[in-house]
Amino acid sequence: MKKSELKKQRGQKWYDKYQEGVRPQRDQKNFVIGGVAHPRIPWGAEKRFGKVKTKADELCHDCLAEPGMLHIFNCDMEECPKCGDQALICPCKIAEYTEKADLQEDSLT
Ligand SMILES: [Zn+2]
Ligand SMILES: [Zn+2]
């Protein structure tokens, strides 16, 4: 879905309201996996898509993230920062979304 097309379809007001409403979810910078914080992967930076580059105007088809934004919770496009699989179904048991800074950073990431 192109940003420009969506805005034409639904209007700038709808778009702004939607993005405002889901911002708390996009503001959660980390996944907690096994007690360790892993920085989430923003839309367009996924490794599983290889060399396919997200175009500047292309929104996440599921949660309408703009390139560089984090997805909303349970978006089927989000990539797990630990195993690189789809975060929604990967085996890592992502415990919670958190931005707590006192968790130990994973040295592998
Ligand atoms: Zn998304
Ligand atoms: Zn995983």
C-alpha cells in the first residue's frame, strides 16, 4: 500500500488519527526474549527480505508503518530480532514489549 494512495482513499485526517492512536505501540523499542531486551526491527530493515528495499512511499501492508517506523503489536510483517523469523509465530516466546533500559542488552545484536 502506498502512503499517497491511502491518504487519497481515507484522507489525511484519518491517517493522522490512526498513526497517533498506535504510536504507543510503535514507541516500544524492544522485545523481551528470555529476560533480555532485543531492539525491534523497523519496517524496511528486515533481513528476511534480502536485498529488496522498501520504497520510501510504501507502507507496511498490515499495520501501515512508514519505512523506519516500528510495527504495531502482532503485526505479521515484524521480524524477530533474535531469530530473524516472523515475530508473530517464531519460537522465541517474546514475553512482552518494553522500553525498560535496565535490562541487559544482547551482546550478539
Ligand atoms: Zn507492520
Ligand atoms: Zn524469534
